[in-house]
Amino acid sequence: MNFILALESAFTANKNPKNAFAMAKYMKNNFTFFGIKTEERRRIFKEIWKENKQEVSANTGAIVSELYSKIEREFHYCAIEILIKEGKGKYKKEDIQLIEKLIRDNSWWDSVDTIAKYILGQYLTEFPLETKKVIERFSTAKNMWLNRSAILFQLGYKQKTNADFLFSECLKHSHSKEFFIQKAIGWALREYAKTSPEDVIAFVKSNDLKKLSTKEALKNMC
């Protein structure tokens, strides 16, 4: 595909080994980087995207999948940004398979949190009747990142948040020893507290959450 070839060529031409080392270290050496910082990466990416707009729109799923299969982390960020824009309002029910793959593959907080909020969350607003089935599957999976996504997908829903769903997911994972799960519970509750602080305070006080979850949930209120 012309878009991917052009993007790969541009990223290779702009790689920075010094930055790449620091960026990989920040991500616990889980990923390889070209070493292109966010602002510059987005500038290059958007120029090439603009030049290949029709190709990207017509082959969104294939392009996202191919970018995500590459080694360098910058490609993963581009894949996510493409799906956020191209998918919104145009998702098909079967796209949940791609979304789940993006959460499972190349998983770390920087990708999963964005996918949970802006992709999974958006998809479920377009297919609300799928919410119970999808979140139940994610929540009971052995994959911790799917669990985290089930807790975080309502970030940004504000008044449209289903509080019963949120509290149920938090309780389901309340005894988890995973840092990223404890943190997700606190973050999700803290975000909902911006809309309904009394409900969040009552929930936290009446349930035995981990200290980290409690601290994060009440951070801006106590």
C-alpha cells in the first residue's frame, strides 16, 4: 500500500537513535522506536495521510492491522489514530474483532487506554446492545488489558455513564493485585466523580477497594 510504504520511508528517514533509546527505556523496553517524538511524528503522519486520504478511508481495517503488526511503536500510534478518526460513526458490528486484537496485541497502558476510551467506548455507543456481551467477555478474560478496557471504556461518557455497569466492573476486579487494574478502577471512578461525586464517594466508602483504587478515586475530592 502506498500509504504504508510512504510512512515507513518517512519514519526511517527521520529516525533518531538517541531518542529511540530513551523512549524505549520509558516504556520498560517493551517496544522498539524510531525515536520520533509525538509532535514530529504526527506532522509527518498527517502529511502522508492527507496525500493518501482515499486509500486510507477505503482500506482502514487492513491498514490499521498492518501498521499494528510492525515492530516500531510509532506505527502502532498511527494505527490507533487512524481508527479513531476513520471508525467514528462508521463502525460495523464485526469491528469488535479488530478492536479486541488491538487491545491484546502490543499491549501497554499508552495504547490500551486510548483504545478503551476513544475506540471501544465509541464503538459501544454505536452498538449499545452489544455492550453487555462485549464487556462481560472482556471482563472475564484472562488478559489483564481486556479487563482494564472493560473498566475504562466509559471514560468521557459523563452524564451518559451507566453507573451500575461502572460500579459492577469495579467490584468485579476490586481484589485484583494487578497495579494496572487497581489504577484503572480509581481512574474510572475519579472520572465519573466529575459528574456524580456523591455516588462515587458513597460507593468507595461502602466497598472494600484496594488502597490505590481508593486513593485514585478520591484524589480530587479529599
